[in-house]
Amino acid sequence: MATQNYIPREYALHSEMEALRWAMESMLQHCQSFGMDCKDLIAMINDPHVWPSFATELEKIETLKTCFRILRLLIFSERSTRFQIS
């Protein structure tokens, strides 16, 4: 896999979004579930209109979502070792 040019982001959520986008692009043929510990990222994806400053990134994620037959975004609970579907 080629090394990605990582553009430093001012906000942590931008970094989380960039990481999810990269993972989705890298795993198009292999994965249907993505786990994360960022509840805000799930909220952004579920209700993008509330996050207008992330419109460009969210549009990329929406486009990638259409490439997966089934896609699950999972929240990793800090209190347990189990994944919870969100």
C-alpha cells in the first residue's frame, strides 16, 4: 500500500474524518464494518447538515458509503471491550 500524504488538520474531528475516509478507501473490497471511539464522528455522518464546516469531508464519506453493499460504523465503548452498533 502506498504511503499517504497526510495533511495536518487543525481540529481532531478533521483527523478522525480523514482517518475514516482513508480506511474506507483502503478496504473497499475487504471490509464492511469500521470501529471507532469517536461518537462525534458518528453523529456527523448520521446528521451532516448540523456540521456545515465539515461538508466537503462528509460528502466524501457519503460517496464512499455507496461503494459498500453493507456498511456498519461501530462505536467502541471505553467502558467495555465490546463493540456497540451505533
